Amino acid sequence: MIAFVGLLLGVIVGIFINPTVPGWILPYLPIAVVAALDAVFGGIRANLEKVFDDQVFIISFLSNIVLAALIVFLGDQLGVGSQLSTGVVVVLAMRIFANAAAIRRLIFKM
């Protein structure tokens, strides 16, 4: 419940403050969001499996974001940024859908 209230509060504050994102971070923001979603779905799955550990979740959350951004940065430096960005999104999306399927099985006991 605390996480939901924090999320709601963050959305409300974001709407009223209307923050601007620096231009240099714009290519990495969508990748970071997908990486964060992967960690969140993994955390939900772990919670339903009764193996959730908050330290593991925080480390996974932060390392997913940093690693995904570093891979995209490396791709930009090598001149293949869009290909590596696509690869990162595909891999993270596969993990998100795998976790979503596991969550569905755990909720509906299939």
C-alpha cells in the first residue's frame, strides 16, 4: 500500500511541477523505463512466490537501469545505438512477458 501511495503521490507531483528532462538523457529514458518495469514485474513475481527480498529488488532495479543505459550508450559510441536499443528492449520485453505469465499462473493457480 505504501508503494502505491508513493507512486500516486509521485504522479501528482510530476503533473503539477512539470519537470523538464535534459536533452542528453532523452535517448536513455525509454530504455531505463523498460528496465525498471522488468525489475518491478520480477519483484511482483518474487512476492507472489514468497521469495521477495527488498535488498535484491533494489539492487536489481538499479542495476537493470544502469546496465541498460550503459549498453545503449556503448551502442551510441559505436554507431549502432538503434540496433542495441532494439536488442535491449526485446530482451527486457521477453523477461517482462515471462514474468507476467508467471504472475498470471500464480494468481489463477493454473
